Amino acid sequence: MIGVFKTKEIETKTVGDELRNVRESKKITLQQISDKTKIPVIYLENLEDGNYEKLPADVYITAYLKKYAKLLKLDSDKILEQFKRERNLTSNSMHYPKKDKHFLSIMKKPFLVTPKKLTLIFAILIICLIFGFFWHQVSYLLYPPFIKLEKPASNFSITDYAIEVAGQTEPSASLTINGREVSVNEEGYFNSIITLDSGLNMLTIEAKDRFGRTSTLIRKIMVIEK
């Protein structure tokens, strides 16, 4: 007698599935979750649907998941571990091109220094210096002032309610952070302590020159309650 084998589909429950199932079992709406966690409803929907690409950086997703799990009385550590596994499974593997044999053969040849080559290198260096000087002058006249932000260098989360904002811009530019004017020294460096609120904070750093041209940088800082 020939047996008939039936295949059984194994359901894989994602982080979003578990959050949705527990929330619905407790008869809690997304709006109620949003009101208590201060997480926008659209972010909660994307969390449950697994649309992580539509959310901010992973550091914010981690903070959202922690708050969400805590509100539903779930093990936040397990939720975060499962989230990390999902991210690893969906991340694209990197592909590296094979080495070009012709390129390797060229690299093996020794580089000989001759007077002709030295003259050519020196001439190229002079041209680059002249071009760089004129480009700097043209950039100053045509483009808005630069902003080089050293602190905070990127978006991240903290538990403090104050953060240091420091960097450099054109010495002649006027600089504001969230609309508040910040002094710039003779070399263009600035430094200021900004007070934050609980949750997601937006820092807008704006530099304006005497021609009215402006440059703007935005940093997102998440303050997580201890």
C-alpha cells in the first residue's frame, strides 16, 4: 500500500504578528497604544506589518519595540532578539567582484621614477593647487555656508534630557539651533547645550551668510525614559 504524504505549512510568526495578536486579544487599538507610548500610529502600523524600511533607523525601531512590548506586558528582550534575527534574515548579502587578472598583472609591475615623471607630477600638483584656490573662491560666492557637525555626528538615542551640539561653519555666518542663535568664533567653531524632551526630538541647525543663503542640517535624537 502506497502511503500518501501530506505537507504541512509551518507558520512563522514575526515580531509584528505577535504584537498585533496580543494587542487585539487585549482589545487595544493602535490609537490607544500611540497615546500611551507617544509613538505615531503610522509607525505602529509599519511595526506590525514588518515594514521596517518605512521607519527611522534601527535604534528608533528598538526603542519603539521596547515601549510597545512593555505596554503589552511582553518580554521585551525576546522581542528585540527576534527583531534582530528578522533583520539578519532580510539583509542583503554583499557580493564582491572577482579580481581582474589584467589589473593584477599591472599592479605587479614596479613603478619607476624618472625625471620626466617627476616633472609631470609637479605640473599636475601645481594645476590642482591653482584649480583648488579658484574653486574655493567660486564656492564662497556661489554656494551657501557649509556646516560640519561634530556632535551629534548622527541620529541616536540617549537617556539624558540635554545634549551638546558642536561643529564648524563659515566664520562670517550666523548660526541657529532650533531657531535659537548660537555664537560662532573667529574660526567658525560653535558649541551649545540643547535641552530635550522625552521621545523623538528634531534638532535643526541652520547657517546663513550675509547674502541670505542658508544651509540646514537635521538630527533626530530619541530620549528614552530610564
